[in-house]
Amino acid sequence: WLDFYSLASEGGSIYCLKNLTLDQFGECGSSQLVEGGFKRELTLTRVSEDEAVAVTVITWWDDGSQQFESKLETALRQWERE
């Protein structure tokens, strides 16, 4: 499980997800149980060198067929492209 996740980009930005686990999204997101799976909503905070902050909310469907880490990595890649 990922308790903390961060990565650096070419622009010097840092993406931080704190207290993030499958059962408890902590400060970063929420998980809503719906029929057939979970609707997961993740809040990503981007902090750049000039201290500008951008917050992005990503929502995705999780039917339990993949590991949570894979869903998170996919969401992060999608976020990086935006």
C-alpha cells in the first residue's frame, strides 16, 4: 500500500499524495461504494518551484479487478499529460 507517493518532473514540480491507502484515502480523496465496485475520487496537489499550487480532482471506477497501485499510477500519468 502507498502511504506516501511523490515524483519529480522536468519542471521541478512535486506531486504529493499523503496518507493514501486502499481503504482510507486520508487527506487526498474518497471512495464511495456503489453497485459492482467503488467510485474513487483522488485530489492531487501540484507544487512548483515558484510555489504555485494547482489542485486536480480525478475520478475513476474501480471494480476490484486491478491492484490499487495500478489505478493510481494510471491516474498520475493522465494527470501529467494535462
